[in-house]
Amino acid sequence: RGAGRGRTALALTAAAAALALGLAAAAAEWNRWSEASRLVTPHPAPPAVPPGSTGPLASPTYFWGTYRPHVYFGMKTRSPRAVVTGLMWLQHGGNLRHTSEQNDGVSRYGWLMHDGENFGVQEIRDEGLVMRTEFVKQPGGDHGGDWSWRVTAKMEGKGPAPLLSLFFYVATDGQGTLRPVLENGTRLAAVAGTAEELGEFTVTFLPPTGEGGEGPKYASYNFLAAGVPGLHRLTDLVRQSLRESSVFSPPGRPRRRFFGVSSTGGLPGEPPRGQLLLHQVTLEPPAVLEVTLESGSAAGARRGRLAGPALSAALARHAAIFEQRFEDTFGLGARGVSLPQRRFAQAALSEMLGGIGFFHGRSLLRSERQEEPVPGAESMLFTAVPSRSCFPRGFLWDEGFHLLLLGRWDPALARDILAHWLDLLNADGWIPREQILGDEARARVPPEFVLQHSETANPPTLLLALERLLPNAPLPYLRRLFPRLHAWFEWLNRTQAGPEPFTFRWRGRDTDHERFLNPKTLASGLDDYPRASHPSMQERHLDLRCWMALGARVLAALAERLGEPLALYRDMAGALSDNNLLDRLHWAPELRTFADFGNHSTAVALRWHQPAPVPGRPPPAPQLRREVREAPRPQFVGALGYVSLFPLLLQLLQADSPRLPALLGSMRNERQLWTPFGLRSLARDSPWYLRRNTEHDPPYWRGSIWVNINFLALRALHGYAQAAGPHRERAAELYRELRHNLVANVFRQYEATGFLWEHYRDSDGAGQGCHPFAGWSALVVLAMAEDY
């Protein structure tokens, strides 16, 4: 019996163990399912963008817009399945132009005037061709009113003009129908359409005229009607349909063959999702072409077609209103700013306004506890993009800087964009840092950047913008935002917490440590800025701590305005702004600056490594791998640069802080951060200065001059120059010099190249990286106006 009892006990123990394992496995599976569910579930708070508020009745002036920033010229509505319109062109003997590409050879392009609502003027220069694209909107009816385009094309220099084809198109994306209206069976005179958000509408293609309103211009016409597998395939569809079988034969002139579109039915093997109707006009410049969209519901209020002299008058009226509004807003003329610099500032603002897009789709998300990515919730986003050529999509930390300028020009527009971003929160309070919504957006993103990781944060710069918008924002708007801002800030506070109280650590640093000279920290926005050489859980990141201090301060002010409990935010803001605590956690006496802390070695270098051969295979190529000559240890990271300045940049240091002289000295030291063109991102005497991070990874935040951080520096110096304290005169002196250097260089590079640039070379001020980059580089306008 004793043995039986023993066997029974063992069996019960085994059963209990099995049950426990089963319960643990079930719990783990439940946790995985729960996390996956929360990852793709929208936050339960009421939406920050009220339902219907982006529609034509609630927001008619913002319904139609140039919301396709990735194309040179095109318009759409703020609708999930919008009808889209656009322009392509082809100089015969050259390349088909449609989407703005970084290296496509178009020498200059950008908006010269754009008010964000009613009109815009853009100039494009392409291999001797000068094109001016203009649009103006006219309110009326229930579907966003009418609009008209004018495209003026001429050639620079003398000599025979090459043949030019302009392709005007209307396309649907799964909703709406289009019907061609043909003239003489060959010319697409108009498109009659209907869509849920637009009702009935007509797009009319007027015959071309000579420049300056001269009479009709001889042209050849082709049209294309085809099924579209997706808007991202429009260029391919048109390119595939081109045949060199059309003939241009003006009276009394030699006949010339050219590439004309011919109906193909679509792209082989790709079922159509929508329709495309395209009108090709082939002619010799100079010429003027006009296109009108007339809404069926606006017919009763329409006084006549907005074309010809009526269009010229409308454009002139809107241009005059824009110039006066620009002066009233920024006061550059009253400050004595020269006319060329005022034109530059207008173009910088206009390019940002013309770079606002409306996107719809699902992000591709991945949880750190799941292997397989999942599509996120269906979302829409109204946002300014950093760059029409490189980054025509939404970036979380860029947007806060964009809104500083947009909020000055049009506070209601900025509030709308901010609300759209907060509606992207998932159930945990996370916002993916890149928003890649829809096929057109995804087609422009390298595959390695499509996936968004749920542990990865981004600086909460939206709160930087909200701080400026807060005093004049309507209370109902702020009440809609508050629960979402609270959830987002709590997510940051919870998931990016550091190793001890009031410290913070960016998650998601690169994991292949041997591949990088210094593993990147994409979450910080400062990508390859040097951090601790060996990522660990013990890191303390200075910039993130400062962002959290700013966030707590703004949320405390918001809670106070709304009458919400504010003690939590006020206390956290006080602790994170405590200069003594900041000193203890981040002041490095041996470096005489503020710094990150982590497991770090300064003795690291990239060395060529020959992998071991594999029998029967060709010898492997050499690889550049990291070599660590001295073991890492917990210490401050000696990388003097932008991160070191964050307590100053976000004005956390008191005006009489004994640390200010050291930071001001580093800023003005030419061996460290000072250049004649702005503050460089990493000190010239740093071991990582201008060092490549991998064989194929050139320096990015390791010496270049970035306008957004220089703007924060100007803003802070301006503040310290106004505050009573022993360093105000030094701050004022640096402010004047830095402002002059930055503005003069960005303007000089624009005059030389026609573009704002992503960043600027510290040795000669030359523009680098992406262009046009009228994202945060357009903050130069606020610097010119001294509006902080």
C-alpha cells in the first residue's frame, strides 16, 4: 500500500506539473494573442478628428488639395478611395516624368506660392523646359466646389523646340466611375464622373493656346482608357502604352514621329481596381493649357467657367492676398529683409504647404514577442511630408517641427494635422514612427523600412507644437486631444523607462553590434549619432529624458487649462527639470558636458575581416566588421554634439546654471560645434566625426548641420538672452551670430540649387541628402522672422 501511495503521489505530481505547464503555455499563448490584438486595435478614446469633419460640407476649403506630394503636380480629395488627378510629361528623346524622384535629372522644382487652401504656383525646370503649374479653387455646392489648372510650358534659350507631350489624367481607386467625352473620336475633350464624395463632376481639357493668350496652338492628341491595378502603377501603365507610331504634322511643317499612348486594357496579370482616363497633348512649346473641374452641385452658383481671363484674374487676386498675408504673418518686409530673401521664405513655406498629403491604408506592424508581422488598423492621415522626392509619407518626429511653422501660418490647419496623428494611437498608446499608408506610399519605401516595431518610440515633438498652439486652441478640441495625449505619454513613460527613476532609454537600437561602428538608435531620430558602444539595459539617454521633461511640462499646462488633475504631470516636470538631479545623472565632469551613460568603449574601429572559406564554394567576400580593442565599461559617452546640448535646447537649464558657460563655449568652439553655416551635429574633435558606420552607411548625424536642431538652439539662445542671469549677453551674442550664419547659408544654397536640403555640409555649407526637403528645413522662415 505504501508503494501504491507513492506511485499515486508521483502520478498526481506529474499530472499537476503537466497541468501547470499546460496552463503556462496557455497563458503565454493568451498573452501573445492579447498583445497582437492590442497592437492592431485603435485606442478606445473618442477620435480627435470628429467623424465627417474632413468632408466637403464640414471642411470645403480643405476638401480638394495637392494632397499627392510624391507627384510633380496632382490633386485629390481627403477621401479614403479618392478620385485622383495628375500631370505627366515627356520631352521626346527624354524620360517620362510623373513622380518626383531624387535623381531623375529635373534640375529645379518647387512651389513658389501656396496658401494651403485655395491656390498655388509651382515652377519646374527640366532639361531646358520651364513649366509653370498653377491651380485655383472656387467654392460652391456640396462637394468641395470647382478648381482650374493652368500649365505654361516654354523652352529656355533659342533653337528649335523639341516635341513635348503633356498627359493629364483622372483615375479612380476602387470607387467611382469615369466616362470619356470624345471630340472627333480622337480627342478626349472631357471626363464625366461620379463618386460618393464628389457627386457628379466634369473634368474638361481645353485646347492649348499660345503663350500670352495668343490664339489656338497646333497639337496632336491621343487618349488612353485603361483599368488600373492600383494608383502606384500609373506610371508603369502609361509607359507601357507608349508607341512610336503617332505623327505630329503641323501645316506646312515637316512631319515628326512621337510616342503616343494607345489603349492596352491594363497591365498583364494584374486585375484592375479602378479606371484611368488620360488626355495626351503633343505640341511645340511655348504653349498654355488649362483644365477645369466643375462640380455638379455647384452649377447653380457658378457665374462662368474659371478659365482664360477669369482664371488669370483669380490667380492674380490670390497671389496678392498671399503676399499680404505672408507679410502680416511674418513681417519680413517690415524687418528690412531683401526681396530675394522674402521670395525665398515664401517658397520655403509654400513647399511645405504643397507637401501636405492625405493618406489612407494600413501600416505593417510587428511586436517584439511575435515573429510574423500583421497589418494594422485601417487609418487615414493628413500630414506634411519631409521630402516630396525621398520621404513622401508621414514621420512622427518630423511632424512636430513642421507644425511649428504651419501653426504660425494657419493654426486651424496645424490643429487638424495634430489631431490626425493622435488618432493613430493603438490600444497601448503607441504611434508608429513612420506612416506608410496605401500602395502609393509603400511603393516609395525601401523594404527594410516598411515594418514598424511596437517597442520603437520617437521624440514627442508634437508636444513642442502643441505648446505653441495651446493658448488659442478651442477647449472642445483640447478635450478631444487630452485622453490620447495622456495615453501616448504614459506609453512613453512605461516602455522607454531607464534603469533608475527619472532616467530613460531608447528601445530598438541595432542588434548586430559587430556590423556597426556604433549601433544606430533610429528611435531617437538622430539615427547614427554615437551612443554607448555596447547597447545594454543600463543606458541612460539624455535627449529622451529632456523630451520627457518637455512632455510633462506641456501636459501639466494642458491639464490645468482643462481643469483636469495635473499633480502627476507637474511633479514629473519638476523632477525632470531639477538641475541637481540632471547633474547627477548626466553631467560628465571629465568631459565638461552633459552626456549619455552606458556600457561603452572608445577603442572601437571597423576592420576588414575575411570569413572562413566554405568547401566547394567560391571564396567569400571580405566584410567590414567592428573590432573592440578595449573592453567596454559603464561610463559617460564622450560624444560632444547635439545630444549634449539638449538641456539647453529644450531650456531645462536655469538661466543662472553653472553649466551654461561650458555648453555655450562648446557651441562657439570651431574645433567642436561652431561653423560659419550653423552648428554641426558632432564635434570636429570627436573620434566619430564624419566616420562611416558601415561600409555602405555614410555619416549622417556625425558632423552635418541640421536646421531643426539649429532652430531649437536659436529658440533657446533667444530665451536665455531675454532672461535675467549672468549669461544673457553671451547668449545674445551667440544668437545673433548663429542666426545670421544659418539663414545666410540656407538662402545661399537655395539660390545656387533651387532647393532646401535635408542637411548641410559643415566644411562649406553645401546642401546634402534629400532635396527638396521643405520639412523642418523650412523652419528657417521662423528664424528669419525671429518667431520662436
